Amino acid sequence: MALPTLDVNNALSSSVGQGGLSPDALEKVAPRVASAHAAIFGARAAGKLPYLDLPTDRAAADAAKALAKELSGYGSLLVLGIGGSSLGAKALFTSLCHPFHNLLPVERRGGRPQVFFPDNSDGSTFSGLLEVVDLQRAAVAAITKSGGTAETWAQLLLLRERLGAEAARRQVVAITDPERGALRAVAREEGWRTLPVPPGVGGRFSVLTAVGLLPAAVAGVDVDALLSGAAEMVARCDTPDLAKNPAAMLASVLHLLDVERGRRIHVFMPYADALRETADWFVQLWAESLGKQESVGPTPVRAVGATDQHSLLQLLMEGPQDKATVFLAVEKPRAELSIPRDTPAQPDVKYLGGHTFHGLLSAEQRATAAALAKGGRPSLTITLPTLDAHGMGALLMLLELATSFAGQLYGVDPYDQPGVEAGKRYTCGLLGRPGYEPSRDELAKMPAGDPRWVVR
Amino acid sequence: MALPTLDVNNALSSSVGQGGLSPDALEKVAPRVASAHAAIFGARAAGKLPYLDLPTDRAAADAAKALAKELSGYGSLLVLGIGGSSLGAKALFTSLCHPFHNLLPVERRGGRPQVFFPDNSDGSTFSGLLEVVDLQRAAVAAITKSGGTAETWAQLLLLRERLGAEAARRQVVAITDPERGALRAVAREEGWRTLPVPPGVGGRFSVLTAVGLLPAAVAGVDVDALLSGAAEMVARCDTPDLAKNPAAMLASVLHLLDVERGRRIHVFMPYADALRETADWFVQLWAESLGKQESVGPTPVRAVGATDQHSLLQLLMEGPQDKATVFLAVEKPRAELSIPRDTPAQPDVKYLGGHTFHGLLSAEQRATAAALAKGGRPSLTITLPTLDAHGMGALLMLLELATSFAGQLYGVDPYDQPGVEAGKRYTCGLLGRPGYEPSRDELAKMPAGDPRWVVR
């Protein structure tokens, strides 16, 4: 089946003038791309980049599918997880399921559960959720790779109490490290079912583990097609040839637009509501993987077309020349609607008659790319033939691999996130966690705010 | 009632070192703030800034409330609008209504309609929506200030056909310019009810017109409290004294962090799920108002705490020093949940026992601000006493006024958006609109993409 394509013409000086890259720049980066390819696929061969092997890990996929089948009779699935333990599954759910899945009557959902991602440790959201789900008919997927994520545990501890030990044994599934961490230990003690997150796969690269596959399968996503699309994309990108490698091309163009043209804001703009959460997933992937040094770290910004033409476009068109836009177009929509031919005669309305919604959306995407190009502002366009599981698997893998290539080009480790630890320590200090007294004391010693600088 | 407060201590060098502002810088900007105040409130007195008078426009509020009452018996309200015609109402709906309003049984919604914002011209979303609402029991608010927004008309034309003229007369409300534009003309011809958008109020400043008030009132928002909060904030900010003017202080600190410290990415990060859409609303307001020149235009980025600690925080902590973060904390949550005291003994879990969800969220916000400060990265904190209509009115007005002040400080017109026209012309050209042949021809003459730069 067809894979997504990547068109970078509008990022080149031939289209956008001096704000774009010269083809020279791409020729010059080619040897670095070849080295990056050798490093990435060498690491894979050495077993050190297991996310690339997930698409062919049949055993893991089958385990997720089998468990999903057992859960499919529940009224709802509550996915407890945050960040990398939520964004991937949410991207799959929103891109591949009915846009109002949770509002459909159960028979129109094929008997499948409603799916919720409470995500944040926000008591207003979670108490609201408990008002609309019947907890006796809810399955719970608790997902934390480390096993110790505070937000997820807050929710899980509450549900564990409300369900009681016996119901929890039936209804809770823990998805976590196969050996280590608090969730694994508690799951053992309390007899919860579990699925493993392979130790070498980081949270933001884990969408094709049980972390993403279990909720997706419960919601009715075709996991096999998803994995086959991803596998095809891995194969496609296993080449040192920049011109044939969409992940390397995406990474190279964005990297060069940043370091050679000062375009360190990367706007990721799908023209499809269903890809909104995929953009959120990419924002985490790109930001957390590459934001590692004062001199390195593009800022990804999520936008959705055509909606954000009415929000960010003014800034993209006329503001500072510090941005590059990645459009994501879908060639064939999942559902189509026609605008009636019979319209009022007003010129602002009449021309719309007889077009399709998708025709309008697609014209807006091409028009926006053209307007940016004419204004000397570069963009790239990924085109997805259709929004199905195979295409989504390919797209997600394309973006993960682009992140690996970008890590090589920027010279940073895209798989760690050391910067988030300080905040976690302070949180533990504030909540009185034993052992975190030094963090608490450090906070207490910070200068008190001067009341002059508080406007009341 | 208490208004939101603004604490800028963590934006100053006393807290964050050289990445922050010296108090000198704020003293130096004070005269410019006084001039800005004179310009803004002078324009208001001359009738040229009518958004500032919306909070006391009783007649407009009463009209919106009366019409909302008539619509309150419908099963659902479809709000057709995009950008400024959708973001404000969505912010009010999601911040002030039940987080799962549309999933509540009708009696738990107080008999009120479900509320939907289809927003985009995405046929998959819209056809999905038509599967879950009963169109015979749906009210339709069609909102476009100019009267000619393509996305909104695509949806409206479809519903107009499906409803038929007679039902449309009962079910459609048009919210648009009082005299001009296609929607006004069609509403007259077809006998639809209407509410006006005051001509001098731009889309992104229109949340307190019928654009925001009608959908909010239908959903059950206390419109009077909303307006009284906004009115109090206008009064609060009607002073040339920087130290007493939260809008001027917010604008000044963000402006100075941009122009003096190169922090041109402004991360807006509420610690409350309910404020996610308010952040989207602010992104439009800030981006479209200020993004006007190659040398002027901060990029606003939406984040939500604690969720995006697991996404953007790594970049904020260790990436380039080009960002400032605006935290938005809520002191007293609308609903509260306690984490059970009885927890497993694992150290990663035990310390959470007995805390509240809000206690955890609030500790995370303070910890993150402290970690950023320790890393030399500035932030500001807006604190909302509680998330109610009065507070939201005050918050939205604070942010609108901050935008007016920022326009003055940056030296741009914050009320126009000339940059979005080129894309609209190309869209009309692509769709064959009479009169737009030159745009079509211009597009046709653009260089065809070189197939070498398309990776398939």
C-alpha cells in the first residue's frame, strides 16, 4: 500500500528565495545523513534501538490484541497515563476511530467500550469522569514505563480504593517495565494483569508497544495494519541515500532551516481534525528529544488547518522569519460531504456551491503553502494517501525516525530527558516525600517574592 | 470578588539571574506604559475601542440571554464558527461547564443542550457530528463577523439544505455584522433570527459579544457574573501606574523579555484542564494581534500543566534561552478528590497518600516554576482565585487588555490581520470564484515542484 510522501520543494530557495535552502546545502549534508543512517541502523542491529523492531514483534502485538479482546465487553476503558504513556494511544484513537466515538450508542461502536484519557492529575476532570462512567463496567489500563509516575498513581490509587481488591484484579491492567518499578511490584502483589514495556524503548517512542496498542485495539484499531505500515516505513528509511529516505529528508531540511536560516520554530500543521492529537504527540517527540542544550532545541508548535489559518497564520505570514511549517495533507478523506449546489446568490457564498468539504480544506492547504512561499517563508508537505491504520503506522514511524536522524544531525541524545528531574524532586519535597528534605529545604531558601512585583 | 493576580518576581534577575529583567528595565518602561494607557483609554473614550465597553453593554447581554433561553430546550447547539468566532465561546464552555457536559444525561445537564463546535471545514468531523445529533432537535448558531467565512458557510449551507427553509427559520441564529455581509443578507432573506457583532470589535476581541455570550448562556454560564468580572478588570487596568495595572505589567514583562532578552517564544501554561481552550484562545489573540513585522511577533505556545511537564518541559529547562513561561494557577479547584491514605508501601507511591489531586497539581506548578527559576529561565504567574464566571471574565479581559498594551509597546496595530488575505485569495482562485482568476493564474505560474525533492 502507498506510504506517505514528503515534498520539500517549498523549503528551497528555488521556491521561497533567500529564506529557503540552496540545493547545495542538501548536497553538503548528504554525507552526514549517511553517517547518521549508519549510526541508527547500526545501533538497531546491535539491539540498542528496539523501537525500530516493534513493528515486527508479533508476540507483543498478539498479547496486546488478546488482552484487548478480553476487555472489549466493558462499557468503558480508562487509560491512566500521561505524556508518552498517553499521547500515542490518544493519537491512534482520535485519528482512526469515529470523531465522536464516546457519544455513539454502544451498538454503533460495534459494542466496543468508550475510551477516556484523563491524563492530568486534575481533580475536576477526574471527578467529572467518575460521574459519566459506570466504574463497575470500566476497564482500567494503568500505564507508566518507570512505574512511578505521580499523576498516574493518584488516579490509580483512587480507582483501586473505589473498586476494591477483587474487582481491581478483574478490571485493572498494568502496562509497565517487565521487572522493575512500583507498578510492576504492586501489580504482582495485587494480582493485576500486566503487559510489558520493553526496557530499551523510551516513553515517547512507545506508541507501538502495548502502551499504544492495547488502547488502540480496544477501540477497534487494526493493529496489524498499523504495524505493517510502520514496518514498511522502517524498510523505506533504511538507506543512506537522502533522496530516497523521507525520515532523513524531513530531519535534514528542518535541521538546516534551523541552523542555517534561524528557523528554530517548527510548526506542525495537519489539515485534518483527526490528526490534532498526532500533532500533540509529535510536539512531545520533537521537543523532548531535541531540546537538550542552550544552542540546540527547535520549538515545535502544533497547528491544525484550516482552523489555525484563523489563529497563527497572520504570524506565520508577516511575523519574524524564525519559523518553518510542516504541512500534513490527507489525499482521500475518510468521509466526504458535499456543499449543496443550491446556494444564495451572494458572491461570498455562491462559489462554494458544489464543492466538497475536502475540496475546500485541500484548496486551503495548497493556498496557504503558496501564500507562505510567495512571502519567502519555507514549508514542507507530508501527504498521507488516506487516514487508515496502515498510513498512521507509517506516519508515526516516519516521525520517530526523523527524530532519530535529527538527534544525529543536531548532535544530541534524542532518547533521554534529564531536564525534567529537578521539577520532580521539588514536587516530592513539597509533598513531604521521605528522602526529599534537601529539595524541600532548597525551595524554602529561595528568595521570597517581593510584594512590589505582585500586581493584585 | 477577588480578581486574578499577577506575580512577575520569577521574571526578574533577582530570581533568575541574567536571563531575567532588572527592576531598572521596568522603571524605564513605566513612562511608555503611561503613554500606552493614555492611548488605549483615550481611544476608548473616543468610542474607538468598543471591546472595552462590552462588559457594561446590558442591552447586548440581555438580548443574548433572551435568545439563549429560547434555545435552551433544544437537544443540542451547533456553533458554526472558526477562529475568533469559535475560540472564545469554546473557552467559556470548557472552563465553566462540566468537563463531560455532552456525555451527561440531559437531566444532569439541567435540561440544557449539548454544545458542539465543529469549527473546521473537515468533512469527517462534520459527517460524524451529523451521526450523533438529531438535527430536528438542534439549534444552529452561525457566527461570522464579516459574514463571508468559507468554512462556516460550508457547514451552514449543508444544514440549511438538510433542515429546509421552514425549520431553518426556527432553528438557525445568525451572529454577524448588524448591516453588512453575506450572512446578514441571507438571514434577512430567509427570516433567520440574528444577533449583532458590533462593527468596531474584532473577532479575537469578541468573546463578550453575542459571539461568546450566546453559546455560553445556552450552556448555562452565568453571563452577568462573566461581564461583571470583565468590568472590574477594565476598571483595575484603567491606571497609568505599572505597579497597579496587571495588563500593563503582563505586557511589559513579556515585551521586555522578548526585545531585551531574546525570549520571543511565550509559553502560556495553565495548570487546569478546563483552561486548555482558554490557552488556545490566548494563542490566537497574542499571535494574530502582534505578529505583524519581521522584527515583531512573539510566538505564543499553548501548554497545559502538569500534562506538558511530560512533553515540553525538557525543552523549557535545557533548550535555547528563547522562551518565557506564563503560568496560570487556580487557587481553589471546582471539584476536589483525595488520594486515599491507604497506599502500597513502595516509596514511589506511598508519599502521595492523603494528598489531594489539587495539592499534587499545585505542588507541580510551584515546583516547575522553581526549577525554571533555578535554571535561569524566567516565568510569570497569574493566579485565579477560583474558576468561575466572574474570574473568567476578569481573566479574558486581562489578556485582551494586555494585548492592547503589548500592541502599543511593540508599536504595531493589534486589531488588524492583513497577512491572512493572500491565502484567502488563492483559495478562492482554486475554487473558481468569479473575480479571482488573477489569483488562480498566479498560482498556476508558480514553479512546479521538482520531483527530485519529493521523497516517495
